[in-house]
Amino acid sequence: MIKQWFMDAFASTAISDFLWAAATSEIALSALGLLIVVAALVGYLPIVSTLLGGYAKTAKLVFIVALAALVFLLGFRTADNRAEAKILRDQISARDDVIASKNRDLRLALDTAETASKQRDEAARRAKDAQDEIDEYAERLRARPNAACLLTPDDFADRVQDRRKR
């Protein structure tokens, strides 16, 4: 609310952010704390209040106002820090979700590549087995005395049924 008032009052967010940062800085809060201590000593310590009798009532008022201002500024500073921390946690959570999604996609891609590699190796093995079978069959055909002879059912043992018809 106060930060919004600063922003509305000064229209430029750079100036209002600067003023808000200055009001809630360590130096400003420390100075306000020192003012509170001095005002408490002057206003409420009997020895000092009798020496500075005319300032005692003003010091009590300054003490109360400065204490209220310190509590107010510390409260808003804490709230701003919490809001900023929540925003950062949300950003980290969003980035973690993206990273988890990318890791899941990477695992799927690696699994797919591994499966494709296994299938390629299996296809290459089957192709080699088929080529070995073709080479073996070609050798058997070359080993026959007459190249023009008819094929026998044992040439196609797993494909042609022997019905003894020729």
C-alpha cells in the first residue's frame, strides 16, 4: 500500500523504487533505531529527562512516532522480501518443471534410440543369416553335376511340400 502510494506519487517506478529501497535500507532503519534509543533515553530516563526537561515530552512523542515508523517499515520490508522470495520460488519451480520435462523427453529419446539400434542390429543379423542361406544354396546348386537339373523338394524344405508330382 505504501509502496503503491510512492509509485503513484512519483509516477516513475525508478524513483519510487529508489525511495522505497532508501526508506527500508539498513542505514535508514539503523538511523531510525538510533533515534528511538536517544528519544527513549531523553523521554523516559529520569536523570536525563530532568536535565533536558523541556525536551522530555517531545522526546516521548518522537519515540512513539519513530517506533511506529520502524515497526511499519520493518513489516513492509519483510512482506516485500517474502513476496520476492515467493516469486523466486515460483520461478525456480517453473524451471524445475521444464528441466524435468526435458529430462523425461531425453530419456524417451534415448530409449527410442536404443530400441532402434536393437532393431537395426536384429535386422542386420537376419539379413546376414538370409545371405548365408542364399550363399549355401548357391554352393549346393554349383555342386550339382548338371546345372539344368530340376530342383528337388529338399531345396525348399520349409516352403514346398513334397507331393511326389512332377
